[in-house]
Amino acid sequence: MKKFFMIFILTAIFSVSGCWNNAYPKPEAFNDTDGTESVSDNDADESEDLESLPDNDSVNDTDNDIVSDEDIFIDLCENNPCIGIEHSTEECFASNGSYRCGCEGDYFWYDSACILDPCDMNKCGEIEDSTGECIPKGHDYICKCEEDFFWYESQYTSTCILSSCRGNPCNGKENSSGECIPLTSDSHECKCIENYYWNENACIPSPCKSDSCSKIENATGECIVINPNQYSCSCKNGYFWNGEECASMPECSKKSGNPCKDSSTGLIWSSMQLTSLYNASCKNEGGFYDWHVPSIGELRSLIVGCPGTMPGGSCGVDTQCTNSDCYTEGCQSCDYSSDGRYSKLGDTELLLSFSMDEETYLWIAAFSSGGIGRTQCPAFLNIEVNYNCEPESKFRCARCEEGYLWENDKCVKSPCTQKSCDIPHSDPGWCVPESGTTFRCKCKKDYVWNGSECILNPCFYKPCKEIPHADPDRCYYNNETTFQCQCDKNYIWNGSACAPSKCLEEPCKDIPHAYNICTPLGEDKYSCACIESFEWGAESYAWDGEKCVSPCDSKPCEIPNSDGKCDVQTAEIYICGCKYPYYWDSDSRKCVNLCDDNPCSKDEHSTGQCYSKYGPDYTCECIGNYYWGASSKKCLPN
């Protein structure tokens, strides 16, 4: 019910200062804080007793909730828990300790199932002051509330709260239609009659008249209220509202005003905004209503003069790749500059994107140095934690022209037209672009989308009823002509039948360090769930055979400056604990201290004194009227 990825950026407050993550094995692009950073204790809890686990239970049991990789220490999608999920395409997407399954046709992933009606998973009966009735709302739902209560949704909660419209304060309100719309428990707005709009506590004359925008050249005719004395007109593609007319969009440059268009990408950029003002900042700027906070790929398109982080550079972080593997030395800063040389718009600030990595940290571009990094201050992740973030972070809104979408570092024309889905067995008014060349239509009941048309679902005639060891009522659509049946435990679908798997022989029972939990991977392949600090290593790993293995078995952390602790990451990767101020470098597999080589001795404005900071960072003591630049790694003049 909490729409984190659509709502959070509207209200969360972030700060770049003091918020850079130092968890990477290589130096981060920036670290602008000199403050002491706290280190969370990542020591694993004691493993559960074998008796406390379900005996011989399948890891991908479809009745389970989303599984955490900390529970069984395997890749969440490696054994494909989506097989057997009703109406799933069997595609599995792992992210941030959980997974989601691709769903067929009009079905979508919600909690732990592919559903057609969001009310199938509703909890309205558990909501206080709810009637228990569920009302679908797109891929979500709302609950009907008791009299004098209304459904309230925020970043953190969805519930029934006392309505400020009780007693109807709009009844008899001058120039009001009498309809009351609750906003919170103590605020509301009244619906106004034509040519009036609600302004905090009264219906006042609207600045929008019937002909306000109808006679403006290059306007669409839509009028948008800004304040009692000001309105904006919505303009056609290539034009923006400058307060008086729909003017031609200027080309983005260091001297251009905003909004402006970057012709190399097709993106239109807004003026600079503060996160704390987001709710009102980009709204209607230039007469546009479809502004959004840019992805890191879109934001990166503004970088110039820093080859590693420019589009196509060695830095792998972009819209399609935001995990830590994308972060390379090419993402680090170029030389510090205050003249805006690294931005097409002359920016020197740190700007936010909405893109997150697998740890749900936001990616950021630093135009003072041309680098790409990330911030660990999104307070919406845990409302019980005070991240002490000030409202200092800035951003620009972006948009492609109407009818275009962002793909491969530029705005491309959407494949959806008014007639794209005007085909048999489809909802003609529902078209979703999937790329610049492909789209998806919403098919009617018992029909599924095959990429070009709505076809009869191959499961319509219930073919699984005739297949031994198959659930007769659990059939899944694969493609235009094929289907898949949900097989009984320890049987696996081979394309046409439910075949016996190796798990019938209970092979995990006799494997050291393994629970008796077997997951079939094919007729002749399987995996076992291993105890804590061990992972399943098949023939593709460095170990011979199929068994539970641990990279810590060989005691690799008995090395200089290590505290001897070994933490298993995967069947091949481990992390050693290091004595302060040393930190673990995963490339060299050593405990490293950057001050050992005394980089400060090479700076002519440094005293030569080097101070180690936790992680891959250090500070140099500077002489006289110089201070240490954390991003540039230089002593800079005051």
C-alpha cells in the first residue's frame, strides 16, 4: 500500500552533507564530511536449530512470503521461486533482499502473488473505522470508511481517519457547489462553481477565463491556476509558457533561462529546486504538468568535460544499471571547479536523481567535480531513524516532450498511438509503451498479450487436468502456444509433463552442513539449503561436486592488520574484518590503510600529516590559509 517509489521524492528531505556511503571496495566519488561515521554491526545472528526448520520443505514454496536471502544464503532467483506462482511468467527479478515475479497478461505482482484484482489481497477488514469494503484503484486499492471517516494515504500509512468534512462545512459556502473534499483530519477544500477555485478557505474568482488560453498561439487551450492573479497556459511541443505567451523553447546552455531543451537528448530541464519545496516547485513551470525528478541516466546526460562520467564513459551507473557493480573508478571526480565547466547548464551543485541502488541509496551527480556518487540519507526508508538530514539537497526537474519517452540516453517517440490497441479482445484506450518500438495492450478476460495481439489463453481449456502429478487448477501461460502446469512436490515441469526430480531421493539428508530442504532445478539437478556461513556450491564453482561450501573454510583472514573475522558474502566471496584504521579492499583481498603510502606528502600545500578515516578515505593537514577538499583530495586556498 505504501507507494515508496512514486511518492517518496515528493516529501522526503535529504542532505548531501554527511551522507556519502563508504561501503564500496574502491574509493567513493565524494566524501564532503569530516564528521565521524558510525558503523553498524553486521555480525550474523546465531543459526536456527535444525529441528526448528520445516522438514524437507521446498525453498520455493508458493505459500511463503517474500524470502530474505539471509534466511537460506542463496540467490533469491537462482532457484526461481516464481515457478508455480499462479499467473506468473516465471521471470524472477531480485532486488534489495527480496524478489518479484513477472506476471502474465493483465496480472501484476502484489506482495507475493500475481493478481488481477488488487482487492484479492486487501486488508480492509483489518482497518479500524473501515466498512471492510475494498475499491480497486489501478494496481492498488482503497478501503471504504465508516461515516465521518475517509481513506487517507501518505508516504508511511494508509488508513481511515476522521474526516474534516463531517457536518459538511461547504454547505452554504458562497460560490461553492456544496461538495466537500477531505484532505486531512483538520483540512478540506470545497468544490467551486464555474469560474471560481478554492483558495485555502473560500471560493474566489479564478484568473482562468473561458478564453484565457484559447486564443494564445501554440497553446493547447488548457488553463492552469497558479494563484489568484496568475495562470499559465499549457503549450504545444517545442514551446513553453513565459507568463504571456507560448514561446519557443531555448536551447540549453550555461546562459539559457529555464525551462530549456537539450537538443542532443530531447530532455527539457526546469530551474534549480530545493527538495523541501518539491511539492510546489516544478509544478506548472513553463505551463507543464508532467515534470519528474530525473533518473541518474537523465541527470548524467548534463555532464560534460569529465570523460568517465559523461554518457558512454567508463562509469557504469545509468538508468539501466544502478547496482554497486556499476560503480567504477570512472565514477570518481575530475578536478574541482567552481565555474560550472562540468554541466551543460553551468551547475556546480550536487543534484539528486530518483534512481536507487540495491541498498536503496539515491544516486547523485556532483557538477563541481563531474563525479557520480550516492547518498544514504533517504529518511523514508525507516521513519524511526533520524538521519539528521537538512533540506540542502537540490535537483532539477526533467521531462520529454509529450508523446516521447526516455530510452538509450535520449527522448524517443512513444510507439503508442490512439489506435495502437484498437484490436480484437483489447481495451482500445489502454496502451503502455515498453520501449521506443514496443508496447503492451490490456486484454479482455481469458485473453493474454503475446507481444502483438490478444490471444486466447492456452490455459483456458484447463490442460493440466489430464497430466499426472500436476495440480489440475494451476496452469500458467508461457507464450503464444505453450503453457506450464504446477507440479506436485519434488516433481518438475519438463515442457510437457511433470517429471520426477532428484529431490524424491532426499539427497540433502546426507550432505554435510545442509538442511534436508531440497529444491529441484531440473530432472537431474537440485540444490540444498545450507546452514549459516555455508552456501550451495555446484560444479560451476571452484569446488568439486555438489555440496555446502564456505570461502572461510581455508581461514583466509589470517592476514596482517585483520581482526581474524571472516564474513561470507557468496560461495566465492568473503570479507575480512580489519583493525582500525585499516579497511577491507576486496580487489587485493587485504586490509588497507591509505595513509601507509602518505599521499599528503605529494601535496605542496600540506604539512604532510595524513589522518585515516574509516573506509577508503583520508584527510591531509593543510598549511596556512588552505583547507582540505574532501572531493578533490587537495589542499585548497580559503
